[in-house]
Amino acid sequence: WSYFLGKNDIEPLWPIAWLRFVDYQVGVNIIFTLLLIGSFLAAIFPKMRLARFMAFFAFFESVAYVYSFGKINHSEHIWLLTSFLLIFLPGKSKGEKSYYRDFLLIFWGCQAIVLLTYTMSGIYKVLYAFYQMSLGQIHAFHPQAMSLQVANRLLQTDSTSLLGGWIIDQIWLGWLLYVSAIFIELFAFFAVFRPTLSRLWACALIFMHVGIYLTMSISFKNNILLLALLFFNSPFIVTNHRDYMLNNLPVIGFFFRKLRF
């Protein structure tokens, strides 16, 4: 709170354009007080739609504020999208069957919107890789991609990481991890339609984030927490034989089925 009160180089994004017309410190106090109140209300009265809306709105304002200093990160985006969808959880007045159906639909929507953001990231990486390939540049599928990515990041931030120097030297291992990460991101949205895969995919994404932190010192703790909350105790978890899970894997499952046949 005190950190942001001391900043004065703000360029307000549109959700907090009103901050231009009030005293800066008063505006900051309004934003963070709203966040505190809205969060507590939703935690204490989770079945009240108004409380959930207040939590979303306050979070929306605070995220817009934090990103109004020249750089927009994306670590809060999936929390923002999820908090918006949770507004539409059904009320108690509905019948039991329709209540459970609508509740599961919104919960599934939260899972879907989170995994969709990863697939969007994977699609971008693949398309841009082909673009770089057409220009004769080193691209995401190049053996040195991971090594150069890590080295570039550490030089940009003038920092070190636990495994950064080691992975730069292990070119082929880095290439395998990089391609695997793209695969995991690209087909993340596919997993939301396969209950046997959703928890596995969440684990894979969490390991990917841990790997990014260990090599490039970029923290995705917010994403890790939300993935764990939504998928580790999901109501859609189906426990099946290992072969059935392998059969459902994107791309790999096709070859596994052919091999078994």
C-alpha cells in the first residue's frame, strides 16, 4: 500500500481514468480500500452475487491501477477473468438439479477460460516461430531457442537463476523442454474437454512455471495457485486406466492407439 502511495509517474488506464480528477493519494486509498472490502465480503458471503461482483470490480480497478505505470504484465489476467465468471454462479432459489448444473457450468467455464489463455499463448509462439523461420532467424523450434531465451532474459534483467547457466549449456535438453512447453500450452484448451487429462495438464503447466522460475527467475505463483485451486480438486476428475489417459492425449494419443493396434 505504502509503495504505491509513494509512486507518482502514473498514466491511468481507462478503468481508472477517474483518478485524474481526484487527489492521487485519496484515489489510491479508495482503490485498495475497495479491494480489501470487496475481497472480505466475497469471502464471508460467497453466495451473495453482489459480494462477488464487488470483489471482481475492486480487483479490476486494482489490476488496472498496478498496470498503469508503463508496463502491463499478465500474471493477474486469469484471476481477473475467473473472478468475473464467478459472479454468475447460480442463486439458492433455483431447483437442486438446475442449481448443480449451472454451478458446474460456471466452474467449467473458469477452467476453460484459464486453459484458453495458455492455448492462445501457444498459438502465438507457433505462428511467430514460422514467421521467424521464413526470415531465416532462430525460431522457437531451433535447438538453441531455449538457451538464447534464457541468456537474453538474464542479461536484460541483470540477474541470475538457479538453473539458468546450466540450461544455457545443455542445448539439446533445453530444446526438448522448450518444445514440450509449447506443446503443453498449445493443447491446454483441448484438455478441458477431456476430464481424464485436465489434472495432468494442470500439473504440467505448474511444472512449466516452476521451470521458468528456476531458469529465468520469472515468477508465476499466481497462475500456479489458481491452477491448483481449479484442477486438483475438480468435480470433473475422472480416474481411469493409464492406457485410457494415454489414448486421450492430443497427437501422442493417436500414435499410441496406432502402436497398440
